[in-house]
Amino acid sequence: MLSSKGRYLDNKGFFLLEILLSVSLICILLSSVYSIVRFTYNTTMQSDEIDTALLNGRYAIEYIKDEVMSADKIYFSSRFTNLDYNYPKNIGFVIMEKELKFGNGKIDSINYNYRTYYQKNDELIRIAYNTPNDSLFEGNLFSGHNQICSGIISFEDSNLDIGNNVVNLSIHMAQGNGSLSLETTINLRCPIE
């Protein structure tokens, strides 16, 4: 008579219950691994969207900040005829910078470079015009299509603060299903008109 131990050792196959149990364990392990991989993928995609929005927004702010810092004068956009009409989503101010050309040790000519920004769809666009006349405030002369960045929702909170002589920049960027706001304040060294 064989003992139960001997019968077990003689049985070289699997019982149906053992097969079902092993398949169930494998399914549980695979679903856990899939959940971890899916969570990691979604987190990575969200991080990439945030990084892209931060990079685009930061670039736009630094670009405008550099131009504001080099300005000789800043004007409200309302001073320019038809500028607010032609570009209703403009930033609200125009940057003017003098370009001096020298000849024989003297100023040969002065060129006035006017620049501003507006929103077109989700892009921040820089427009400008150059003139030798410092009193020509014609909004129809602005042209160009220099895309600074994309993913802009709005920058309508940006403004000039005459009392404190600062420019407040506020850019709202699209980021996935939400938005990301970037703000900075620039102390001006030039007059505001």
C-alpha cells in the first residue's frame, strides 16, 4: 500500500485547481503591472505638458522683458490711431527704441523703432514699424508676423502702472485641460506716455 506521499510523488501532472490558481495569480500580477505602466505614462505626459507651457511662457516673458528694459519710451496702445481696432487683443502698450546712426563722429540719423505684441489664436505675435519721425503714431503702420510662442490663452492682465513706473506682465498658458499663469513686474527706466 502506498502512502499519500508516494501517491503525490507519482502524480506527474497538474490538478485543474492548481492551473486555475496559477492563471489567476498571473492575471493579477499583469493587471498590477499594467496599472503601474499606465499611471507612469499619464504622469509623464502631464509633466511634459507642464514643461512645454512653462518653457513657452517663460520665453515670452523674457523676450518682452528684454525689449521693455531696452526701451527709450513706452506708450499706451490707445495713443496709436487704429492700433486697438486692428489688433484688439494687443498687450496694451508700445515699446519705442531709438536707433542712432553715426557718421563722422556725429549722429547722422535717428530711426524710431515701435514694437508691440498681440494675440492671434493661441500665438503671441510681435509686430513693429520703423520711422525717422518720432511723432508718427499710426496703428496701421504696424506689420510683421514674428511668432514669439504658442499656447497662449490670454495676457489681458498685463498693464502699465504709471504711478509705480512698472510694467506688469501676466501670461496665461494652455496646459493640458487647465491653464498655467506666469507673472512678472518690470521696473521701468524710461518714461511712459
